[in-house]
Amino acid sequence: MWRKDDKCSVNTAAVVASVIEAVIPALSWRESMGLEFSR
């Protein structure tokens, strides 16, 4: 039981990390685009 939960938590952490890595550049890109549009 605990081992399965451990694997799930590790997989979830890896997925969350990859999602954050993918989202942060998109957010910064949106912000830069917003700055360009505001000009």
C-alpha cells in the first residue's frame, strides 16, 4: 500500500514539475506579448 502511494506521489511530483516548467515560459511569453500589445 505505502509503496504504491510512494510511487504515485513521485509520479505526481514529476508531472507537476514538468507542467510548471511548461507553464512558466508560457506565462512569461504572455506577459511579454501583453507588454507589446499595450505599446
